[in-house]
Amino acid sequence: MYYYKLLRMNQRGELVSPYGHGEGEEREYVWKIGEWRKTEGHFYSSETIVEALSVVWIEHFSVIAIVEIRGDIRPKERIFTEVISKEMRIIKAFLWPERLKLLIEREIRFPEDLSEGFMVVRSSDEFFQNLSQEDKSRWEIFLSEEMKKFVPYGK
């Protein structure tokens, strides 16, 4: 089974996850497609795109990766689904289109229900965490179709 992970590119154009993966690992973690990585801490991934977006602020990421995991795999105990593992490799990575970031940002900042009469400011992770199951399914279908148009990383 494959999972999803949001990454970003550093100034050298390398794929990185910007957070630590365990005790004392507060640094950027550089990824290479196809290369298995191990950690003493944990690697985080999600079963769906929407769940990946529920974990982090999309504003900080520019790449969505399809990953494979192995080793000590277990769900992380949170209100949303996240999987932790000791080993991971990137299978494919795609550049996250700016137009899609803007669409999601618009949905986050200007929801349909503006009963309060003012702009609602939420983070992308909060927005995706609070969707109904029906809306999560709609977003998952939409994002899965959109991914077919994404530009592969490194092309």
C-alpha cells in the first residue's frame, strides 16, 4: 500500500521534510526518489491526500509525494489518520500547482457559510480536519483527478 507525504524543495532543489523525525533530529531531512531511509524517530505519512493535508499547512509545502513504508508501522493516535514508520522511500513526487494552493486557500479563507459576516481565517490543516466525511470524499476525488495533471518532480 502506498501513502502520501507533503514535502518542500530547499534552495538546492532537493526534496526535504523540514521537521525533525525524532529526539535530537531537528533538521531538514533530504529525500531521494527510490532510496529507502531509516530513522531512530518516526516518519509520518497519510493514507489519503486529504489526510495528508489535515496534518500540515499546505502553505509551507510545494511537493506531494507517494511513499512506501516498512519497519515498525502503526497509526499515530490523533483525531486524524496518520501512519508512523521507521523506514520510508519516495516512489513518486509531484510539484503542487500554485493554482490548487490558491483554490484551497480561497476555500479556507472564504467558506460558503459566512453567517458571521467577516472573513474566517483558518489554517489548511484545520480546514481539512473539520470537513464532513462527505466533503472529505469529494475533496479526495477532486485531488486524485488533479494529481493526474501535476508536473512530476525532476522533469
